[in-house]
Amino acid sequence: MVTPSVHSHRAVGMSVHSPIRGIWRFGVFEADLDAGELRKSGARIRLQEQPFQVLAVLLLREGQLVTREELRREVWPEDTFVEFDHALNTAVKKIRIALGDDACAPRYIETVPKRGYRFIAPVQAPTDLLSGAVGTVVSEPLAKWNLSRRNILVAATTCLAIALLLGVLGFSRLRAVTGIEKRRVVMAVLPFDCSSDDVQQALCDGIVQELITQLGRSDPEKLGVAARASVLPYRQTSKSLTQIGGELKADYLVEGCLRRDGQHVRVSAELIRVRDQVRIWGDDFDDEDDKNLLVLESDIAKRIATQVQSAVISRAGP
């Protein structure tokens, strides 16, 4: 097995190519970099060499984005001729299977679309790594860092105490200055897709307008909703969700589509978190087109708003 080199804060002061060994623990798992083994509660889990190397790099960079290009440099030598994207995707899939992880709701490996991956679970590094007894040459900056850890801890504790004191004394004033905006998340409901039929377009626009209204009055202290005039320019736009979210200063986007078959209407909606384009929630809503148009719009919008509000407010916290 090739022991990965290190480019992270865990190896401050070491040579870029210094090998890191030992047992790295996370949850009920441990990765033994010396033996090239992944174990769960002491029992070995089968994981091929390349997926294990990818896992090792992610562990060493815990909490940091590791780009696809960095993983190529670390795991696949320059003289290796493989279809890299397929090989990396396969390796990550095998890691997730071994860990019982879910790409849609990750506990260990988070996908950052088109960029790379991040190990999001807390990792316990080998004790001897931080003590400098792993058999590698520790440079002078690392030695100085180890010697000053106590001073850093004291300084950090003092700063924390001061921050807490200022927070208690200035809470009322801070709240008066910043208002409720500090605790609010912002959402934008994008125009829903539907056919070019005028009746269907009117129904689609009515549902979106009603959805904006219901979300806007649901919990104003925690949830702000972009006005309809702000989102209309994004009908059939070619801009990415990241661009749209940035321009609207939105944390979440709601998008959807409407389909109609005779008297049957189905609206599909989903909630997207802008910062990483993760799909937080999605569902289909069926109804019969035998109601008054306003009643139909209100019924569908109310059901969507209830679930969207629950999904967002539960993440916003108190």
C-alpha cells in the first residue's frame, strides 16, 4: 500500500511528502494506515487499495474540501493511464458502501458538486502523531507549535471568556442594532416549468404567487421570501442555481413543474440549498382540475408551503 502524503493542518511543519501512519478513528470505524485496513468495531471491512487511499487522504484533510485534482495527484501516479473521473467516482462509491454512507444524506463523505469531497465526521488522529513520535522528522515550526500549545490554549480560553462577557452585557443592544435579520434565512420561489398552454401557464403562475404569499407570512422572524417581481426574470433562464441564489441573496431556492392530464393535475416541487446545491426536500402533489381555479392554486400552494417551511425552519433553529 502507498501511504498518502499530507497537505493539511494535521501535518503543520512536516515535509510535503512525509508519510503519515497509525490508526485514525471516526465513529465505530478505524483506518489503519500501516496495515491498509478499514475496521468497524474491530472487524475488518473489505476495501480495495485505491478506495482506501482516497479515504486516507480525506481523513487527513478532515473538514476540508479535497479537490478532484488533489486526489488525482495523491492517489493516481502521473504514469497511470486510467479514466480518472470514472475511477474516482467508483472509489468514492466503494468507500460509501463500506461505511454505510448515503450520498444524499452523508454522515462521513460530503460531495461538493464539480469540485471534490469533504470528510465531515470528527476524526481522532493517532496520539503519537501530535506528540511528534511517529518516526518522521519534525521541523522547527512544528516543534515551536507543540511547545506553545499551552500558551495558545490559555489565550483562546481568555478570548472566549471575554467574548462571552461582551455577549451577555451587549445582548440587548446588539439585538436592537441587528434586528431579526441575523436569524432569518432567505428563500426564493422560482417560476415553475409548465407547457406553453395559456391556461396551464396561468395556473402555474398562480400557484407560485400563492406559495410566495403563504411562505412570506408563515414565520417572518425566521424566514424571508423574495418578492415575485425579483424572481420573474429567471423564467427559463440558463443561469446556474448558484448564480441565481447569489443574485437574489437567497439561502434556499424552490423550483418545480406542473403537468396536466385531462382533469388530473400534478405539481412536483423541490427545495435546494444554494451553498452546495443539495436537494433538501422534494415531493409530488396531485389534485383534480374540477375546482375553482383560485381554490386549486391555494390548496396546492398550502401543501407545498407547509412542507417547505418545516424543512427550512427546522434547520434555521431558534
